[in-house]
Amino acid sequence: MKTVYVATMMVVAVLMLLIPLTAAAPGEAPVTPAVGEDITEEPQQVRVKMQATGDVETYSLEDYLFGVVAAEMPALYEEEALKAQTVAAYTYYIRKKNSEGDYDITDDYRVDQAFITPAAAKEKWGDGAEKYSSRILSAVKGVMGKKITYDGQPISAVYHAVSGGRTERAKDIWGGDYPYLVAVDSSWDKQAPNYISTATFTAAELKLALESLVGITDLENNCFGEPSRTESGSIKSISVAEATLTGQQIRSALSLKSADFDVTFADGVYTFTVRGYGHGIGMSQYGANCLAKEGKTYIEILTHYYPGCKVE
């Protein structure tokens, strides 16, 4: 038993190095695209409002980007993928930067992008801190000040962990039409270890989770109709008993990894089979790493996932 325990702990330790350093779902910034103003001066200090305490802490731009990349992307990803993430994070920041008030951006991935302080990142990395810090810092320094633009303006550089094999068009998910947030191939994502996930709910559990959205009285029989899907596969809408819900509403209510799912019903249990991880819009982080392994540069990665854009 001791041998099995040690082996198990070694596997867990390795897996911990392959995920971002926050408990937040990676690539989930933002819930809706940022609109923001064009920033003509490069910010050198970043005021971050910390969700846990409500305090506003100030970091150098380098430390802020380090913290975002450490929180949002595994440190073991290829350098060109880390660079692509850095440029996307910086572009997102200058697009979303709050021009009023006592802070520039939050560390809340639900409204902005995740962030971990460099000190906290190094503490969590433990013995690997020097190696992983060096990798991310090298990427950050290599692309400092680079941003993604469309028609000369910084874009809403949203990203996610793993697509369903093809990224989503923003218009299909959020309703806003962005010429660079369109569906592109990301078939590499189907190789991801967490590409498929499942979640099961009894009729009672499902009723409890969805009762704020629909007035359901009986779920003992299959209550899901045939869904309407986007061109990339996510559910746009589906009938649930007496109501019609969006895939995003169901994903949020049930804490599913994405809105690209199938649902089956058997023996009183609903089973959701989910593809991908995240909203599916913009850059796929796993796909970016696969492209980097194929020899693509960070610029090639970014212009693939944000077509029609430039890195400058």
C-alpha cells in the first residue's frame, strides 16, 4: 500500500505542474468581450484590485504579466505559447484598463483575467520555482510591449483552455460581432488530456441546479429536447421542460467545463458529456502549445487564432 501511495503522490505532483496556478477555470477572461478605450501610452505600473481582500496592489507591468501568465497557462508549455499568452494578456489589459477609479484591473477571472502574485507563484512552485519562473520571465521579457491590433486598435484578446476542436464565433456565444473573434480550426485540442469530461446529476440534483432558471416540477423523465448548435458545436439553445435555455446558462448552472455537450438520460440519471474547457472564443491555450511544438512562432499562433490581426 505504501508503494501505491508514493506512486500516486508522484503522479499528482507531476499533474500539478501541468496546470495553471489558480483554482479558477483557465482562459475564462472575460464573460463578455471588453470594450475599453485605445491606450496611447504604455502603462508601467498596474493597479490590481484583489478579489480576496478588496485591496488595490500596485505591480510593475513585468510582474503583472508574469502573474497573469503564471495563473493562466501551465509553466511547462512551449516558450512560443507562453509568449503568445503574454501578448494576449497585455493586449487584454490595455483594452480593458479602467481609466477611472483607484484601480486598473481586477484579478477576478470572471470579469477580467486571472492573476497571481509572483511571490505566491514561486511559493506554490516550491522546488521548481526557479525553473518555472525563469521560463515565464523569459517569455514576458521577450515580447514586452507587443500587442495585437485590428485596424490599428488593441483587440479584445480573449482566450480559453481547450476548444471543442474548432473555436467559437463571439457572435454565437455572446451576441457581439467581432471580426477577429471567429471560428478557426483548433483540431489539436482533441488530443488534450481534459478534452472530454463528464458530469452526472440525479433528477433531484438537476432540478435544484436549474430551478432558478426554469419552473420545473418533474424531471423523472428526460426533459431535454434537441439542441440548436453553433457551427463549432456548442449549444446555442435547448428546450428543458417548459423553458428554452442557452448552452451558457446550463454550463454556468451545472458548472460544466464548456457549452459543447451532449446529455443522455438513463435510470433516473442525467449524464453530460462535455468537450473542451472554457468559452471557446479566441486563442485556445492548448492549441497554442501544439502549434508551438510544430515550430510556429508566437506571431503565427496569434494571427491564427485572431485572423485579420497584427502583432506590433
